[in-house]
Amino acid sequence: MGAMPFTSTYRLQLHSGFTFADAAQQVPYLAELGISHLYLSPILTAVPGSMHGYDVVDHTRINPELGGEDGFRELAEKTHALGLGIVVDVVPNHMAFVAPEYLNRPLWEVLRDGRDASTEQWFDIDWKVGGGRIGLPVLGRSLAEVLEAGELTLDTFDSGEPVLRYYEHVWPVALGTEEGDVAQVLDRQHYRLASWREKDEVLNYRRFFEVDGLIAVRVELPEVFDATHELLVRLHHEGLIDGFRIDHPDGLADPSGYLERLTSACKKDTPIWTEKILEGDERLPTDWKCAGTTGYDALRVVQAAFTDSASADVLDETWIAAGGNPDFHAIVQDSKRWIVTHALAPEVDRLTRRAREALPDLDPERLREAVVELLVAGEVYRAYVQPDQRLTPAARARLREAFTAAVEARPQLQHEIESLIPVTLLADDDESATDFAIRLQQTWGPVMAKGIEDTTFYRYHRLVALNEVGSDPTLVAGASPDLLHQWAVYQQRNWPRTMTSLSTHDTKRSEDVRARILAVAGEPSAWQELSASAAALAQGHIDGPTAHLVWQTLFGVGEIDDERLTGYLEKALREGKEHTAWVDGDAEYEARVIAFAERLRDDAGHSALSTRIEADLAESIRAITLGTKLIQLMLPGVPDTYQGTEYVNLSLVDPDNRRPVEYSERAQTLGTHETPDLDSEKQFVVQSALLTRQRHPEVFGDSGGYTPIESDSPHLLGFVRNYAPGLVSGVLRREQPAAVAVLATRTPSRLALEGGWADATVELPEGTWTDLLSGRLYDGGRHVRCADLFTTMPVALLELAAS
């Protein structure tokens, strides 16, 4: 049996502890749940022991730790036998550059042969720097100290190939250079070893963000694309892979060109989703050959629809009372500047070198400062400037905004900043200017990701439920369902197959942790009580802003043991880079915060307060948990369910969200929602929604419609997905009209404070409607009481009866 149409995906995180064989065991359950396609993390050979697969070392083999190609074929066979398909995650931007280095054979060849290597063009290396050698800042001490200690040794492989060894590191020795002592041999290699503390001066290859162990691949070159994609494309044409998810497309020199090449290599209408992060009202470029994004833009508008705007003042007051900085924009600027001047110093240096070559008359230091300001001023991941292509109005506007902001921040650098405009816009054919313009686009993404998502979001704790990739933590007072409806209408018209998500392997908090925090944020007195309790216990021990993060984390995650709590807080504190860091951090400060968190969790008074508030908010938590999920699953696009989140999943950022999933338990509870258990209720909602999408592919497909439902209550969120047969070549289609109405309760805490639904109503379209969750019938064409709709559940999924 062939794979069914794309109606939903289910993300699985593969590693040696959860292989293709393990995934295959879950296929019957996932088929019954209503999933149409498995969505697999990267399957190519990665660094041994990798828990994620994004550190690829070999594009020619399926990862043997996952079961190899035979294991993958068996998974595909079982999946397709049940009518499901497979989507695979692709990592085009980078490869692993870690010990032992011989695992990455294309890179090994470059290390051995330098610019004479047949694979030299694979990697984005600035050979002009360092005397034509690759800088490797991996030593624990200076090279002189390492040599004096005898830690670098000459050796040979079994094949007789000479190598240099340094603990787990192994590097090739160029042919004919193996004679001499270690220092002499090292001087004749195509690489230069240095201390990790000399990174800023030595490193001369482009990385994934600031990760030295991931070296950028020049996939824009046809021969590199072919070599790195041959296996996946072949498996696709064999019918084993039905779609692709593209990791970090903004890191590529030419994202649109890459997508065109991949689309051309695939069968017609193969969906390709891009991990494109859109900021604010930014739209996906219409010339990208893809099905849409991986869903962070959907997450943003769903969150906005369930955030209570009436809570804005209380959230501001408690955050300021805790000592928090209310100026989010200022935190963003400080965080981005820290990233640019510290973590991304090698990238800034390379940009400055290209700018100096293009603008030789300008002062080098002032030019470098201008580059820094331009990087900090960028408000999106990319502005889409490409050689030989006309600049779009959107790209021109983004660049104009960036240059204006840079000049406003440093008016004394106006001349240097404005001198970079023609270089950035590719106004001439200068090779250095072209390199600068493309590389600027590739660097803006890391500045945004590391500066905002991995720094600002760990400093600004006003309402941490909103601190998610692509989201706006300040969006409280302006939060409303309108943003969701506007987004949905646009997506249905322009990107009807985009992916929608609530949780991913990269989210800071799972959808259900966020739901619990949104619930308490909607009840001002409870929020104030918890904040005051945490602040009192923190007095004299830790700072107020961090205490504000800790109590929200504890309430959101529920029960949590010491190991999970410690792991999360160490990551959160180090990412924030205010009191500690990953390098040269403050262990004493970290220990104090962890001790406080454990004390707050175990404190009798605070625990009793949390327990009482959680009980009081049980219905609100239920409403947001079920409402956000149902809305996400029924929006325009292809909904993804991250592994395990068909149950209530209270996980924090990775690796917490990659813990094993108890699938046997989930399989047993499928269809047992009558029990008063939020896990089985959520599973039932997920299954009902996904099976509805399978029954009505026309309603949720390219030709489907989306219409917001009007209500006289601000607490109701709803829309209708419908399909009306039309004319094809002058002939009326035979299909019956079909429609599904989706209704959810928003701002439930305030609804309860206001006394419930009372006489609030909603007008359903004409027809007879069956609630697939409760079994109740409703007549459309008139006003239906909300209290009747939500008698048993805070959500409703209505199907129009066939005429």
C-alpha cells in the first residue's frame, strides 16, 4: 500500500537507544492515533553516540547506530504497509569536525592535502588567513606547552598512514612530511594547532553558530550538493522517503537556490519544509520552493490567542518588583552585542577582512566597529540579497531598517556604516563585496539565534511561557485571536501545506509546561502570590530575576527531581551569561541557585501554595492544554506532534525533552478518554483531530477554506474549515460539501472569575453538526449557547453532517 496524503506528522528523535527497529514497533500505535507520516531526526551517519544526528560525518551511509540502511528499509516497509509515510530531516549546512577526525573523510582529506584535496571546495575555509592553513584551536594549553609535555605524538594507522595524536584527536600527516620531530612535522601540515583560548585569532572556517565542532559545508556548489544528497535522493526515488525537513536554511549561501536544486532532484510535489524562523510580521519568501516552515510561526500565533492581555499590568509589576529589566529591546541589544563581540568574533573578523578589501580607504578598526553595529542592528535572520538577482522591496526595507538602526546606535560611525551599503547591496561586481554580502546574510541568523533565543530568553523572565523560538515575549497586552486568524488566512492562501508545531526538539519548554504557566498568568492574584513567596525565600540567597524564572519553571514543570532540575538550571544560567557562563563560569553562583530551587520546590509553605493554586486552576490548565493542541492540529498546514506530546508532556529544554517515551502506556489508553485523566483526554483530542483530517483531506488541503467564528464572548476562539466543490473545466465536481468547526476556550481563568459562560453564544453555520468529542448534536444557522457546547470539555470539534 502506498503512503497516504500528508495530513499530519509525528516527530521521532532517533539515537542508539531508539533505533529504526524501535520506531517500527510504534508504527501500529501511530497509525491508530491518526498520524500520516513519521518525521525522523537525521538518519545519516553521525558522530558515534550522537543523541540528535545533526553532527553528520558521512553522507554516503545510513547511521549504523540506528540500524543502517537495512534497518531503515525495514522501517519504511512496515510504515508503508500500514499506509504511513516517512519525512527525513536533512542537514545541508554543516558537518561534524570532532575527534577522531578520520570519521569525516572529506574533511580528513582536506586536513591531509590542504588546497590540493579533491574535497577542498566542500568546506567554507578562509585560506587567505593563517598562511593557507586551517586553524584548529583545540589544545588544552598553548602549543608550546603541549609539545613540551609530550602530549602530541607521531603514530601510524594499521594501513601505514602517518598521523599525529593528541588524546582522542587524530590528524593526518601530509605525504613526505613525516620525517622529523613532532614540532617540525607539525610546521609542515595544512593545519595549525592552537589553544582553545586562541580561537578568536586562529579559527578561519565558518561554523554552525558558534560551535567549533560543526564546520560549514558549501552545499551551494552543485558537486557538493550531489555528493551530500545522493543517498537521500536515491532512497526518495525508491519510494522510501516521502518528504524532507531542511535544517537551518539561513546558514546557506543561497537558500532559494538550494531549495530549487532539491526540488528539481525530487519527485513532483514532494513536500520540503524549512526550519525558517520568521520574526514578527515577517513572511516566508514567496520564491522559496518549499511547502512552508517547520511551524514556529504557528506556535507564536497559537500562544498569542491563549495569552490573556488583561494580565499585562500584573506581569509587568511583578517582574519589575523582582528586579527585572522591563526594557526587552534593551536586553536584546545588549545580548546581541555580547554574542557579536564574544562568541562570533571569528565571523566578525572575516566580514571585516572582506569589507576592508572592498573599502581599502577606510580605517580598519572603525570599519570593524561598523560591521559590529550592522550585525547587531539586524532584526531578522536574513534579508535575502543574492548575486544577479533584483533586490525585493521587502529585502530592501529590511536592509534600510538595519542601516538606519546602526547609524542611530553609533552616529559617529555614520560614514563607515553608510559606506557598507553598496557592498551589502551587491552594487558592483567586486569579489570581496559579494563575499561580504553573502556572509553577512549567513551571520545574521546566528546573531539572532544566539543573541535572542539563547541569551535574551534566559534573561527576560516576565512571562517565560512566551520565550520561544520565533515568538515575542512582549506580546501580552496586544495578544488576541486576531493574530491567529490573520496568520491562518494568509497561510491557507499562500502556504496551505506549511507545518504547524507546538513542541519541537528545540523548544525551551513543552507546550504543556507553557499551558500551565499561561493558566497561572491569567489569574493575577495567584501569580502575585507565587511571585511573592519565591521572592521572600530568595531574599539574601539569589537575585530576584532568577528567582522569578525558578518559580515559573517549577510551577510549569510540576514534579521534577534533582537531576532534571540541576541540568535545566545549569543550562539556563549559562545561556543567560549574566552571572555565569559555559566558559569560565561561576560555579558558586550556580550552586546557590540550584540550592534555592530545591529549597523552593521542597518548602512546605511554597509547596502548599503551589498545590492549592494548581488545584484552583485545574480547569484553566485543562482548557489551555487541550485548546492549544486542538487549534494547532486543525489550522491550515500539516500539524506535527512531537514525540510523546499526545499525552501531557511536562518537559523543559533539551536534553530534558528527549527522555524516553512510554509508548506501551499510550497504546493501552488509546480510546479510554472517559476516565477523568488529562493524559487520555489530550490523546483523545489528538486522535479525533488527526482522524478527522484523514477523513476530510479536501477540507484541510490546498482548496480548503478558513473562516473565523464570531461569538459575543471574548473567551471563545473558533474557526470553520470547509470545502465547497467547484467547477473543473466547466464540470461540477461530484464531491459533497464538507466542513469542520473548531472551538476552544481561551483566557479560562478570567472566564471563571467573571462567572462562567452565562448567556454567551456562538453562531454556527447552517446544517447539523456532531461534536466528535462529546457525541452531541447541534443545529447550525442559529445561536448556540457556549455553556452547552462546553458542558463536558473546554473544546469542541464539530463535523457537518453530509446532506
